[in-house]
Amino acid sequence: MTTLQAALSGALVGGMFAVMAAGLSLTWGMLRVINLAHFGLILVGAYLTFELATSWGIDPILTIVLTVPLMFLVGAGLQWAFDRLGVEEFASLLVSFGLLIIVMQTVSNVWSADFQRMDGDVNPYATESVSIGRFVFPAPTLIAFVFAVVIVVAADQVLRRTFAGRALRAFAEDRTVASAFGIDHRRLGMVLAGLSAASAAVAGMLFALGNAVTPSTPFEWIGMVFAVVILGGIGQVGGVLLAGVLVGTLSAVVSATWSPALSPLVLFSAIILALLFRPYGLLTPAARGAR
Amino acid sequence: MMARGLGGFVLAFAALAALAVWREDLGLPIFYLVLASTALFWIAQATSWNVLSGYSGYFSFGQGAFVGVGAYTTAVLGGRHGVDFYLTVPVAAVFSALLALLVGGLAFRLRSFRGEIFALLTLAVPFILAALARVNSEIDGGQGVVVPVAEYPEWLAQFQDFLYLLNLVVAVAAVAAAFAIQHTRFGWALASIRDAEDVAEGLGVATFRYKMLAIAVTGLIGGAAGSLFALQIGFVTVESVFGLTIPLFVIVMSVLGGRAHWLGPVLGAVVIVLIQDRLSASGFEGWNLIVLGAILAVLVVVAPDGLQARLWRRPWQAAVALVAVTGVLAIVDGWGGPLDWFVAGVLAAVAVVLWPGKAPAPAERRPAPSAAVPVPTDVDRGEAAESSGHSGPQLRPNSTIDGEVGEVLVECRDVTRYFGGVRALDGVSLQIRAGELVGLVGPNGSGKTTLVNLLSGALRPTSGSIAVAGRDIVGLAPHRIAHVGVSRTHQIPKPFESMTVRDNVAMAIMFGRSARPLAAAREEAQACLDVVHLRHLADAKPAEINLHERQLLEMARAIATKPKVLLLDEALAGLNPAEIDAAVAVVRRIHATGITIVIVEHLLRVVNQLATRVVVLNQGALLADGDPRTVMNDPDVIRAYLGRHAHARGT
């Protein structure tokens, strides 16, 4: 019973990790940028939600009306710089590692290194929950899951059905050929990176809704989120949701049945196994990926 | 070189050790020694990281894991079981090395393992260890562990002197090890892995073994230094070792200093420690990590090769900047203390060294144009004429080795290879005899390159057997197959970009069937370069030579392994007619030295001229096999190449 409850809650929490991972997975797969700074953007998103709700009294969910456009610009600008400076896949990992550290330290200088959590009067969602049968789900995780489904389905449809989506997939497959067919990868890349950063703003809001946040919180996300990205298959946005649910469930069940401290151990062991046997994602057989 | 270098390390150690032993007599404030201790700790860590990640290019975010294992070993053994500190240091180093071997054993097992995935994997390792330590109350249990203060000799004034000496021992040992590695075949192997790993493996470098050795050295040094770290901080917690601060520091230091040279991490560590110290002292503690992150982000874009290589180019300017800025600040004496002045001088020197300047143009390093064109000898002219197939006494194709065909060298039986559901090769049986020059042709996608990949061990057959010189090679690592006597070139040349043309060839000789020392290998490399007429470019870097020359370099490197059979995979692709004639002459010369050759080629003219026998593949199956004239007139072959109708019209 408690295990089942934990599994279901974990699955919902996995939705939040899917939102965090979606943008990372897409920019890695499509633009060959491994953007560790994505975690910095999520962190800033969480703090902005906290600040806007606390100081200005805006409903926490509605803060994304402000944070999403802002983050879009930041993400697009970052991609512009990466493109202009010719930062390649591996260098992007290092450059964005530097940026992540800068963001985390700046956040710490601005908001202090202490935990910050929205008070109950500005964040009505924190204390609410929904009961379905014998199971109880906290509102923040339910909201996160709904956002996850909406974002992932929307991204998947855009990639499949729109011209820009097809152009991006063509670009990811073969840059030279795609460019020869007149695909303006610069602009598309900036739009994609912008949208990815915008999703980071949403992820930050979702995290702040149910959790206290400190400047070093990204360390807790990195492992979990990369697990989701790799298990889901790099660049495969649909796989991200599946992997998010899987990782969230696994982690919650391990926490409930053994010990919360063991859950990272199980999780990272799972990533290592996945890297060794399914390096191209759960949905892609190793043989196909290798070609 | 080696002996002198290691002698230098002994001298440096003695001089630096004297500072601690006679510190009070010298009137040196303890503060400087504490700072130097920190610098030494980071020199050891950055050097440890650099042996794997700098030399071989496999970036690791997991340095914290080695520090952590070292620190916890010393803390738990010393603090909870009363083991003597000195005994815990080697134990810590060994534990850490074992962990490193475990990580490497997992990560390096996959041949297609990409560097990015390795980096993410190492990112995960410290988190796993942190979780283990938190849960296990024998280790930590979430409480942290107190490290007992070790006893130190009475001829040292303070505990800090003792720490300094310990750090000095480990740091000097680490740097000396990095120096030794760089100047032996171990270092060359790692450099070749960094430049082009699969090529290195194919030339006979046991890449897996060298990567494992490198990660073990990284673990060994990281663990020993981590053990001292525990003593230094006195209280070990999960957060103090398993976070991302340690990897951040070592990466920034090595990237700043330069990763391809043993001195790089040393320079980087000294500069970073000085900056950090001055920032903290000036009340900018909150800016420490911001500055570090910015240095990393900017350096990777602006100067990814780091300080060391550039310092070699501007040593005097750097020295002048250092002395001038420090001197002026000292004379003016309007701000800060001696250390501030010195750090300002160091920063000025760093700026001068990193200042973007005109990189020496490739032309400057390339020999004069007149020398760049090989003067054809009479033999050459004869061969060139022969190869173009127009005139000359040796017009008859395949003249040299005809009739001298020897025993079976390569034996493929029923070789099949699937990619997913696609049959790239389907039941191919083939014999190649010593002395043959086999042309392997077929339409695109017919399985030619797959066959080459199977013969060289880059791929394994799904079923079937392949034997070379009587030895079954299925399942052998490519470097073992190279030692059996198979060598190949790549369609797109993949030279070792950091090495000169001569050293590219010398690599193949050093790691060939009979291992040779570097000096001898360099000498022998000249002969291989002569065969392909590249001697005049021996000192050029691969980036400075053209495609034709790069393809010739591929061949020179391939014959340097002294192969029994040489696989040329479209070695003439993208060349102009004159270059093709020259390359054809080279292939003949190689064949004339007694090397059996399999050449994959689309130009039938070339195949006709060169081959003693032609093998045609179509849709993964053997279509025809025989002497060139017969095969080329085979109706099936014409159909496969030109289509049904062409054949109908043709007959």
C-alpha cells in the first residue's frame, strides 16, 4: 500500500524531472550543445517565482507569464553566443559548467545560501492535495505532471508536424545536407534554445511550488535529470516523459522501502547500466543507434 | 632527458623542503607556507586529473570521488580504528586506484564510448559514493568523521610545516610521474588516444590497457592527496569531498595551464590558488567561484590550449611583465602588500601570455615551396608512366608479382555481418594469397568497407570465421590484429593532429609488432616517409598538409606497422588525376616491398592497372572473383555496375 502510494507519487514527481530534462535533451540532440547552464536557468526560474510571489504577491503559477519570455531571451542569446563563437559539443559542456557555477554563486550572493520557501499565504498550492480513492497526491506534484504532459506532447507534435520541427530534425540528422536545403539553422537554433530555456523557467516554477530551494539545489537535479535524458534517448522528447516517470517511480520506491539515502545509489547504478547497455535510450535498440 | 628531468624534480623538492625545515631561520611567515600547502595540494590534484583527462582527452567530473575515497580511508582507519596515519596514506591511494579501475573497467569496455558520456558517467560516481557514505555508519552515517592529528617529527616547528612537507612529497611525486609518463611510450599512447583513438588501436596501441593505466595513476595520486586533505581539514564530511567544487577546481586549473604538458596543471594550480587567496583576503569571497566559472567559460573559447604552450612562445615578455608590474607596485607602495604585488604581476604575465596574437602561419613552418615538390627520380618517372598505362617497357599490368603468389594469407569463411535487420555482408568466402594485390570493387553499399572493417577488427562478424596468416582473428582487439599483421588506411584521413608527420609514422613503429623506442622509431619513420615521398614534410603538422599528402601519410603510417596485408580503403578518393597517378605509383612501390594489398577503389581504371586479381561485391555477396580482364567483362558485373539495360545495349 505505502509502496504503491510512493510509486504513484514518485511517478508524478518524475513529471517535474521530465520538464527539467526536456529542454536539455532537445538542445543536446538537435543543437549538439550539452547545456549544464540549463540547471542554472531552472534555479533562477525557481528564485524568480519565489521573489515575484513573495514581494509582488503574484500567484506563483502565473509568474511564468513574466519568467518564460525573459528566459526565452536568455536562452536564445546564449545559443547566439555559442553559435558565433563556434563552441562545439564538448566545449559546450565545459563552458556551460563555468556558467552554471557563475549562476549558482550569483544566486547565493543575491538571495543568500539559506533555504528559501514561499510562505503559505502566497503559495496556496503547497498545502493542498487531491485524494483519489485511498491515494493522496500533493497539488504541486499533480500540477507538475500536468505541465509535463502538456509540454512534452506539444514539443513532440511541433517536432513531428510543423515545418520548423521537421527542419530541426533534419538538421540534427545531417547538418550539411540540411543547410544545403536552405534550412536557416542559426535562427531555428536560437528559437529552440529559447524554448528550452523557457521550459527551464516553467521547471523552476514547478520546483518552487512544492520545495524549498537553495543555491546548491542544482546538484540534486543534475544526476536525476541526466538519468532522464539518457534513458529517454538524447533528443527524443517523448522518451523524456517515460524516463521521467520511470526514474521518479524507482527513486520513490527505493526511498520508501529501503532508505531515502539509497535512492541516488540505485538511480546512478541504473544510469550506468543504461549507459552500458542502452546508450541511445530505452526506446532505441543499441544496434540501431550504433549505425 | 628523462634522467635530467627527474634530477630537476629532486632538486626542486630539496629546495622547497628546506623552506619548511629552516622556516624560522629564514624568517618566513607561516602564512606563506599555508598558502604553498594549498597550492601543492591542488598541483597534485590537477596533475592527477590531467594524467587521464588531459593526456588521453577523457574528461572526468569525478575527481571528487578519488579525493573522497582517500579522505575517508584515512579518516575512518585513523579516527575509528586507530591505524597510524602514515599507514593509511598508501592504503588510501590503493583504494582510490581500485575504484578508478572499477570505473574505467566499466566505462572503457564499450569501444563506441563517447567522451561526453564518459564525462557524465564520472559525474555520477561521486554522488553514488556520497549516498553510500551517508547510509553506511561504518564509514560516515551522515555524521562526518573526525581525523586525529598525526604525530609529526620534532624537528619541525609547527603542524603546518608538517602538512606542507607531506603535500610537497605527494605533489612532487605526482608531477614527476606526469613528467615521466609524458616522455615515455605511455604518454605517446595517451596522446594518440586523445587525437584519434580508433586509429591508434588499429595501429597496434593497446588503448584499453593504456586508458586503464592512466585512470589508475589518476586514482592513485588523487587518493594519496585526498588522504592528506583529510588531515588538513581535520573533519571529513560528504559535502567536503563529493561535491562539484573539486572537479571544478581541477578542470579550471588544467584548462588554464594547458592539458597536453606536465607543467600545465602546475601553472594553472599556482595561478588559481593565488587568485583565490587574494580574492578571499580582499573580502570578495562571494566572487571566488564566479571568477573561476568565468575563467573556465572564457578560456575554453579563447585559449583552449592553455598557458603552457603559449608561455613557450613568449617567455621573455611574460617574465618582463611579471617583474615590471610587481616592481612598479612595490616601488609605488600605495596599495596592498608584497603578495598582492606579486599576484598582480602574475596576472599581468598571464594576460601577456594569453593575449591573442598572430599564430605562426602554417606557411612559416612549412618548408620553402621549392622543397615542397618532390623531385621525381628516374624510377619515379618510370613508375608514373607505367601507372598511367600509356607507354614504357613495363606496360603490361600486374607485372611485378605475377606468378609469385604464395600461401594463403587471409581466409574468410562464410563471413556474415548484420546491422540490425540489414545484411551488409552475407556469407562471403574469400582467400587472399601472399603477394597478391586484390582490387575490391562493387557499387555503393555493397559491403566493401564493412569487409575492411571486419578484417581490421573494427567490427566483428555476426557469423563466419576470418583467419590471417593461419591465426583466427575474430574477437581479437584491433591492436592485436595489427600485431598479427593487418594494417589499414581510412577513407577520410585521420592523422594524430598534435604530432608531426614524422611522429605520426613513428607512433606506428613504436607500437608495432616489435616495440621500438622513440628515437629508433623516428629514424625508421624516415624510410616509410621516403616510400610515399613525404620526407620533405616530416616536420610539418598534419593540419598544414593537403588532402593528397594526408592520404600518403595514412599509407606511410599503415606500412610502418610492417603489415603482412595492407587494406587501402578508398585511398585515392578526392584526388586529381595527377595525384592519382602519384598515389598509384606509391601503391606499387609498397606492393614491391612484399606487402600484400587489398585496395577498395571506385576508379576501375586504377583497379585495372594495379590489381593482380579483382573481387566484386554486390549487395553483401561475392559476385565475381578472378583476374581483372575476365571479371570486368563478366555480364553480371557489368549489370551490377551499370544496370540491366546498359548490359543489354553493350552486348
